[in-house]
Amino acid sequence: MNGTMKAIVKHHRGVGAKLEMVDIPQIKDDEVLIKVKATSICGTDVHIYTWDEWSQSRVNPPYVFGHEFAGEVVEIGSKVTNFQIGDFVSAETHLVCGECPQCLTGQYHICKNTKIIGVDTNGCFAEYVALPSTNLWKNPKDMPFDVASVQEPMGNAVHTVLSGDVAGKSVAVIGCGPIGIMAVGVAKAAGASQVIAFDLNDYRLDLAKQMGATTVVNSKNEDPLEVVSKLTDGNGVDVVCEMSGHPIAMNQGFKMVTNGGRVSILSLPVRPVEIDVTNDIVFKGIQVHGITGRKMYETWQQVSRLLKSGQVDLSPMITHHLPLEDFEKGFDLMIQGKCGKVVLLP
């Protein structure tokens, strides 16, 4: 397909982005062209938009960013056999090499040569995006476009929560950004006996409550360790899902987990964090899991089934729908924490 399209471009090495007209991507033999129906703003996109230390060291403007979306296949490459024009798809955003030791043992999600759509390549904040067919996930035709666009970040929540058993266990979710809020819903659906959500933002704590949190704690007003002690008879929680990346909150997570418990960390602290390894990890005999992306494609199957069954309802945390042209408003909402998930509609 030839022509131009609207796209949000990270246009310079500084704060902000611009809506520009750019060329529609030309697909390779193993790729498909997708007309984007909905694309959602991720915390990673906010890092790029605000041009923080991480983005300064990682991305190379100018380019189209964004990586969460749902859309319709409108063109297929000559070697593509598993998708057809008209298919409704979302995408796994990690482009993996298939050749490193991790890929060769089925651990594609930790491929050491991973590139990320919209970070290392052109992304989906646009009317069209081109991707390898191997990265596509076919959606049910009746799935709403906005829900389909947030399956990728929901996969992060699923991978974090379900990296160990949670049935009948107490779970703490530290940090109620959109993925943390989804983690609350996943933990509840997976049978957690308690889901305790921590944040400093009452708006997002309310969303966590709507998603199934049994207790919400504003850590400015209450001591998280005291609350956990009371709720667990002094034993601590069985599972901690760390989504905040804040050094104080991370330390509280390691202190609130029970002996023999699990701490799964999805957050990305911008600087090294000091942890009391001796007392909070070794002597407690806990498991610490670093979580990156989604298991390909086990996590996608879990996400799809949780949504299809109705066990997880994402509608409370999808709070805003905006046209692509209003992207600056969407980013402002994300930066201020006055939203759940913001969906842009090209």
C-alpha cells in the first residue's frame, strides 16, 4: 500500500512528540500491514515522551513510537500463510532472534537480542503498522478494540502474578499504574484469598478496588508494613508483585513478604536500588523473580482465556478514549496519574 498516514513521531531528543504525516510502511515478504483501530499509551511511552534517563540511553529519534494496539490486517507478504486480509489482530511486541541460547530452549521472552516495537523500531501510534506475521495474535471477532489493544500490558500483569501459585494466597500489588491495576484483577481471578493494593494515588487505588482488591492502602497515609502485619496475623504476604520501581516501596515489599514467599518484580527502577539481601532474601528463603514481557505464547493464551471467560473485566481500568490528534492530553493524564488506561483512536 502506498501513500501517507498520520502518526505520533518522537521527533527529537527532548520532551514531547509531534503528530506528523509519514509514509505508510512497506511490508516485507514475512510481514503484514495492519490498519490500527485502537492503540493504548504505556508507561514506556511516557518514559519516551518525557525523555527520561532510560529513554535517552535507549531510543533514537526521529521515529514512530507506541507498541500496544489492535487492528485489521489489510495486506500480507508473499511468505505469510497463517493470516488473511480482514483478520483482527494484536501483537507480541518483542521481536526475537530465534537463534540465541534462550530462544533455542523456548525462552523467547528473554531473548538476549530482543528488539521492542515502538522502542527499537517504528511503532503503532499511527494509522498503519507493519509487523512480522510471527508476532501477531488473532483476536475473537467480538472483542472490543480497546480491550484488544491492552492485551499486551495485561500479559505483563499475568506473567508477573502467575510466575508462581497464588490460589488461596495473600498477594500484595505495589504500584497501581495500569499494569498494577490489571494485576489486581488477575490475582483475584486466580483465586488469591487477599489482594492488597498499594499506591500514593487515590484515583488509581479506587480503580484497583473496582478490579477486585480486598484492601487498598495509600502509603502516604498508612504504614504498608503495619497494614500487612494486621491483615496476615503478623506473618506477611505470600506473594509480592512489585510494579512501582520506587526504592522505598521495593524495600517495603521485601520486608512484607513472608518467609518462603515470592517477590516478582516487573518495575524498572531508574537507578540501582539497595536491598538488604541478607535479612530480606537469604534468611527469609524467598524466591525473587525478574519479569520481562510475556511468555511467548503461553501468556497470550492465558490472557485470551481470562478475558473470554469473563474472569477478568478490564472495563473499569480503561478510563479514557481519545482521537490520535489529542495524544498530548492522553500523555498529560498518564503523567498526572489521573487515568487508568488511555486508548487512542486513529
